[in-house]
Amino acid sequence: MGYVIATANMKGGVGKTTLTVNMATCLTKNYGKRVLVLDLDSQISATLSLMSPVDFAKLRKQRRTLRYLIDDIINPSSRAKLTIRDIIQTQVCNLPGLDLLPGDIDLYDEFVVSEMLHQQAVNLGENEFETIWNRFERVLLGKILEPIREEYDFIILDCAPGYNLLTRSALATSNFYILPAKPEPLSVVGIQLLERRIAKLKESHEHEAKIDIQMLGIVFTMSNTNFLSGRYYKQVMQRVYQDFGEGKICQTQIPTDVNVAKAVDSFMPVVLNNSGTAGSKAFLQLTQELLQKLESAEREKQQRTNLELATP
């Protein structure tokens, strides 16, 4: 079974989606990995980074987006169904091994979800509605991904800014998360908020199931030479290193590169659209660094397991 990795930040505008699609592309193009990108943001930026709006509109008309799979869980029907394999778009950007589960501009209705879960609570005689809600958010994306989870080396979940139902479910389902951030003072606040939310998520579920997600790394994006020598940057980095330690900070930073923004117009990641640019080279270097962090995390996990087995 491969890795499920969420890219998340409480704050928007930090280059999260750009990181997601370019890292996914590098894993496929340069490392031969089979990768699925799952777009959990109703802004559908990841979807439109890998296909044109015209193609997306056709898929949405055919109900071949993530919304159909969520709807089917909330309101199951007996009629002929599309499966997740029917909805996944394979070889996006004409790159074998890179697949996309398209998002939607309207993913789910909070009221319908609440009504469905309230009815479940009544039927099961549950006094604590929170228990039913926690159970639903923990299994929602896991249930959707279950049929295809073992078919990929990496499933990368592009989360929306903030902390909605799908983001919580993504964090509950993932093995690791990557936290993209700008090298500026407000980023420290965003990082700390997400860390607190994840700690609370783990705590709220611990009586039923263990959520074992780990931070893979903090990635600083949209950096530029002038800013990197400034006082604010040094303050931010000092604070982040104090809070998380050197091992959690990615040494590779993604520079400000106009070619990255231009690539969006071609509905293709910059590492495919213009592989010689500074941004493309940084994404490739970052992907290599993250793979090394994964190997390190696996070694540490194995060591902990061996220690537990050896302890009487």
C-alpha cells in the first residue's frame, strides 16, 4: 500500500495547490511513481491545473467528480452507480501514471450531512451526536479511496484553506501531511493553528480509533532573494525552527517564479510546461527531499516497532 499525503494550511494563498500538482508530476515523471491527485477544494484549482475548464465542464455534466462519490455516501441509491474508477481521470497532461480525481465547485451540503448523521444517531440510539459526526469525518474519504488505495504509490489530497469537513477527513485518512507556508510572520500563526487543530482531531477520535498522521515537512513557498535577507524572514525562520526543529523544515524553498503562474494558463504544471525554470528545478529538488524524509520516517517507525516488540 502506498502513502496518502495531505497538503494543508489554515491560510490560503500559500501555493498549496501549485505544490501539490508539481510534486505529483515530479513523482510520476522523474521517479516512475503511480500518483493520484484528489482535489478537495471547491475552488478546483488542482483540477484546473491538470485539465481545461471545457474538459471539467463535460465531466461535471456527467457527474464524474468527487461530489458524486460524496453524494452516494450521504444519500445511497439502488440505481446504477459510477465507481471511483469511472470518475478518476487517467494519464492527465498525457503523463502515464498521473491520475486525477476531479473536485467540484459544490462538494456537499452541510445541512444534508447534518440531517443524515442526526438520523443515524437516532437509529443507533446514540446520545452523543459528536460521536457520530467524528466517526463520519474519520471514514468519509477513507471509504471513498478504499477500492483504489492499493493501486497507487502516492495519493495526494489537496485540501481547502481552513478546517472544513473534508480537510478533517483528509487529515484523519492520511499517513503524512505537508504544510506549505510563506516566509512571513503570519505564516507562523497559520502553522501553529493547524498543529493545534490536528492535535485536537487526534484527541477527539482517540476513544474509537487512533489517527496516526505525521508532519512530513514545512515547505516555504513564494520566496525571493530580497526577502530572504530581511529581518522578518530571519524572525520567522527562527521561530519555526524553535517550534518544530530542523528536521521538519524543508531545506528546499520554492522561489517566486512568473513561469509557475503562466503554467496555469496551459492547464499543466510548470515542471511539464517549462522544466528549465527556477521554479521547476526547485519542485524537483523538493520532491527528492520529501522522498528522503519519507524513508527516514519509515526507518524511525520500524525502529519504534522493533523496540515495542523487544520490550517485555
